[in-house]
Amino acid sequence: MMFSELLAKLPVVNCDGLTFPLRLLGAFRRKSITFADGMTDETTVVYWFQSKTFTIDLRLPDGPVTPLLERQGWVGDTLWDNTVRQLSWTINRSYQPRNQWPEPALLSFMGNCVLEFAPSGAYVEDWRQQSVSGPLLGLRLVSLFNAVTGQTQVMDGGLIIAGHHAAYAQSRLPGVDAKLKEAGDMAKALEKGVVTRDEISSYEVSVAVDDQAITHSTRPERIGQGITYGDFEIAGNGAIILSKVIDGAPCQLRFTIDCYVPDFAFSNTTPTTPDAAAWVEQEKAHLKRNAIIMR
């Protein structure tokens, strides 16, 4: 079945037991990162998609022409430490064979903005919620079955739909990730022939915005293609099976449902006091003369 048909048949899986603030669910674009030395980057393409238990992250400093070895993308389990109000991630397999963002996140909220502070003071990132309302779906990729070889391999990745925005992540095959991890350095692994360019680029993180086809990806050839292409089915055990051709071979990707809320209201505002609200209203001719919603 097509993806639209899948959505019509999926069971509702609410976000009961969510461990972190509800306002973190959705699709976020990074507006800026500011470092301790005062330098600010507002150019790098960065997206963060959040499901109930996992995150998909994409970072491309030069957009679609980002060199092969400089692309970043990952999927990870989301962890929340309520005692110190910190968010962190367990990342087992990512585009880069090392963790380039080791610090947890201290978060502050304002309107549709999430401010992420590094506890060390190294940087602060300004994230903007992209979604307003619509479906919230998280599917976690767990395995791949190759119909030609008959092999089933453990995979990592997922699909997150947040309103009119979507992110898809699919890890490399375990053997390729193992070679990269052992090499420790992607450039050296490529130079020594430990892995090929195609093997490196087989880790995919793609993003589609405003109900469009893929707009940003670690695999530039995927730009313009549908992010949810392939034939979906719901297995008897509740798993979601996606059948599509990968590297010329018919394959089945198996996903588990993390959450599915057909009509979700994403957080775009934060509370304030009645006195503060009255002050803003009184002074809005000055305060909001040039104000717009930034995403």
C-alpha cells in the first residue's frame, strides 16, 4: 500500500509516558549556533526531528554540495534526566564513525523557539519549531531483509512525520559500520580502501519540508525524490514492512511503531504572566511593529 493508505490504517499510539517536555516533539530547524568566542553560524543546514523515544538529526554545512566526508546525520535514543533537566542521546550508528556532539543539552523555551545550551558554555543553538498541526508519526527501523541473499541484518534508522515535514534515516549495513568504527577515521578508511565512497554514502538522512519531496539529504541524489516511496504493509505482529529496491536487490525494511497521533498540536507558544501579557498588548505598536513568526 502507499504511505497515505498506511496512515489511514495505522493504530493510534499515543505519547503516554513521554519522559521529556511535550514541546520537544516535532520538527525543528536550527536558526543559529553561537560560540563562546562570539562567532555565529546562520548558514549550515541543520534539522532535528523528535519522536517519542528517538531523534533524527541532519547537518550539512554546504547544503547539497557538502563534501562526502563532511556530512553529518544520525538517529539516536532520546534520554531525559529530570533531576538536572538535561537532554542527551545514545547514538549507536551514525553517518560519522565518531560522536561529534558529546555534550548533553540544557534547554530553555520561548514561543516557538528552543534554546539549547552546552553545559560547558561552548555554544548555544537556537531551534525553531517548524510544525503547527497534523500527524505525528515515529517509525523506528530495526532490520533489513535482502530477498536475493536471504539475509536479515540489524539496521538503525527511522521515519518521523511531524505535520507537513518528514525525516528519514537508514544506517549502513552492519559490516560497513564495523569497518568504519575499527578504522576510527573516515578519511583514512577511504584512502586505504577499507570502504568505498558508495559505502560511506549509504548512510542516509533525508528531510522533506512543506509536503514536498526530499529537500535536504546526506545523499544529494535523493533530493527531489519522495521520502516515503515504496510499498508498505502492516505485519501480523504489528510491525511495519516497507518493500523497496536497494542497490538493485528487492528488500524489506522492518519498523516498529514508536508513536502515531493522527492530529497533533505542536507547541509554538510559551506561557507568561497576565501582567507581562498586558504589557506586551499595551506596547505592541512599538514591540511588534516589525515582529514576525520566524521558522
